[in-house]
Amino acid sequence: MTEALSNPLAARDHARGQAGTVVEAMPILPPVANDLPADVQADAILWEETIAAGGYASRRLPRGGRLRLIDLKGDACASMLIFNAEMPTERLNVADTVKIQWNAYLGAGKLLLSDMGRVLISILEDGAATHDTFCGTSNAASNSAKYGNGANSGPTPNGRDRFLLGVAKHGLQRRDVHPCVNLFKGTRIEADGAITPQIGPFEPGRSVILRAEMEVIIVIANCPHVLDPREDWTVTPLRATAWRGPITAEDDAIRNATPEGLRAFQNVEDYFRR
Amino acid sequence: MSVDPHLSCLAGTIVHDGVVPARAPWLHHVTKGQTLRIVDLEGNQAVDFLLYSAADDTERYSAQDTVAAQNNLFLRQGTVLRSNEGRPMMTIAATSVEYHDTIGGACSCESNTLRYGHHTKSQHACVENFLEANLLEGRGKRDMVSNINFFMNVPVEEDGALGIVDGISAPGLSVDLRAEMDVIVVVSNCPQINNPCNAFNPTPVRMIVAE
């Protein structure tokens, strides 16, 4: 092998010979999906990617864009950061998200709010119901303690260091990695404040559909939940599909569901009044 | 000489002792081994609190790492306040209030428009205090993360319902924080007047540092 690749053209041919390889976790270009919702045109698709177990992805989505996440095998954990793409100092504020909606448990109809009083993303459909706004993600120290290694270069990467790479791809830095939400792995809070994790594994194929209410950058890390009680680092691939959709209309049910949420939409509409 | 009850059981030499006026920000560097005592002078006053590592301020308090590491939402005596890298920044060495909040975040002009209506947009808010203090040292909006609310009570019900409810603090109650590394403490003495966190009446708090 090394003999055959001893000149640049041979190395080029070897590299080109890999074209067309299909693996489990990869983006599909151009994107195609045979299971889009019936009312979505095939040419509206923006993104089709399977994110590896322990992997990460980041993507800019247009206002009105839909993002469907599917926990393909029942053990994905989609830890997510969200930024206003044109002004990334505006980002998801988990505390405001739970405080303003008077509830900490995410589900269909809930909003993911920014620190500027605007809704970044709303949850259109939720086939999972096990999500977490409290625990954040793992870091190098927690994964080292639990699995012996937490490095991006190692076998058991941690969520925070995946986020660092994800935000860096959009020119962002360590100080931009903010508190996150976790989709598919959940927590419930007991009366004394104790946190009960809901780790599964769950049935394969549970999905969540999100709607971008502003042009956003989302960064997703797919690493085990920080309170996953299993000794082994356990996580399975996560599928992401995005498509274009209409900007939320004035008569939208989610927009009008609560007075606090309506004002968050009005603040978005005011931001885009230009 | 009369005995100051706010100094009771605080060991060591006092190196700082001051009052933060109602509604005001406060920034102070606390070195490893020093203890910061916060006294709720008049009772039911939320003290919004952020921490940064003095050596590298991209390492900062993380509410999520703190609650995940102790498997519990409430900050009690013995709670280790952890950074975004999971390292201990401060420890709650003592508290005369049963528990403190770290999920409710800080009030802002913008979030006030959602919670109460656009008529509150011009009211002073904790994020304004945090920004004003952080800007003095080159930190800004990207450095805002979920904070601690000392003396604030945010229960979570079985269905996930939560809210800021009447305080469980009282005049003269305090919390002692021992620094586990050199830290920058940034405080907003909460100016909120639209919910019970300050009993609808912001009041001063006292900050004492001993070593």
C-alpha cells in the first residue's frame, strides 16, 4: 500500500477511490429523504444528516425552517445550543425558557426563548416527551471520571467539547457555549429538588419537529446524558432532516397559546420589522 | 463595644465589609480560601450571583454542571458551585436559609416584556447590572449564563410547573461562600418589583469577606 501511494497521483487516485462510500453517520448531498411529511415538497429539503454516536453537527436554518430530529435506535441524546445567526450574542436562555413559560418540561407547543425576549425555536411535534432543561451536558472532567476519557480525540467524547468544536465552525468561542437543552433524554424533579433522569433506552424512531422562528445557528452534540447511570458510554446515532417552511402566521396556535409566548412572537416580528 | 450579629461565626480577619444599595451591581475579586458572607439585611431580597475564574474568565459558574453533579436542583449547605469545566469554584460553607435557587435566571428588560408586558421595558433589571459590572473588565453579553439567586425560592411541581414564589429568607439571614479558586464575583442586588422575589420592595444587602 505505502509503495503504491508513494507519488501524489497514486495518492489522489486512492483518495478518489473512496467516492460513493456510504456509512451510517454522514450527511447526504444533495439532501434527500423519502419520509418527509406529506405536505412538504421534495425540493424544500435543506439538510439530511445522520449524526454519529458521540458526534456533533451545526447548521444555519432559515426563519420558518423545520428541523426534524429522530432518535434512530433509542439511545440518542440531542444536546442543543441555539444562536440568532445574524447576531450570535443573542442565544438560547434556558432560565428564561422555563421561567417565562411557568414550566420546566419541554413538549409540543413549548418555546425555546432567547436572552432578548424572543422565540428562537418552537416545538411543533413531540413524539418523545423525555427532555431536559436542567442538567446540561457532560464535560472533560465528568467523562474522565466516569469513562476514563473525555477527549474529542478519544473513544468517549464529552458534550461540552463537542459544542466547542461546533460553535468554532461558526466563528464562535469558548465563552459562547451557553447552557443547553437535551432532547430525547429527560429529567423529572422531585419535591425535595432531587433530579430523576429518564435515560431509557427508548423505542427506536421517536422524533421531534422544531420550527425556527428566527434565522438560527443550531449546534447539536450527541453524547450520553450527563446523568446516564450506565457504566459504559452508551449512545446511538441521531438523524437530522430540515426543510423550508412558512414563517409563523398571526393566527398560529402556538403563537397565540399564552400571553407570554405571544409577546415573544411579537418581539420577533418587531425585530424583523426593517 | 456592641457585638455585630452579622459577623457571628465568621472566622478570620475581615478584608472587605460593605453594603450594596438596593437595585445596584457589585463586583469583587475573592481569592482562594477567603469566605464571602452575604447578609439579607431586611429579608426576602434576591441576590443574583455570577462567578468567573480570575485566571481565565471563559471558565465560569455553570448552574447545569452544579445541579447535575449533586443530582439536585437546590443549593444547600455543602453545595459545590461548579464551573463549566466541572471544577469547584466556591462551596456553600453555611446558610441560614434552607436552600437557594439556580434555575430562575436573572430578570432582564427583555424578559420582563414577556413576563409582565411591554410597560415594564424601561424598568431596571438584573441583566443591566450584570452587564454594567462585567463590562468594567471586558466581559459582555456572551459572558451571561444562568446565575444563582440567593434567598430566592423557585419550587418545581410534579407537572413541571415552576415559579418564583414568596421568599424563605428573613432579615439578617445569610449565606457563607468559601472560594475554592480565585474568583470574580458579580452580583445584581435584584431590582425586580413585579414578583415576590424581593417582596415587591428591593432592599440593601451586606457583603463581608474574611480570610
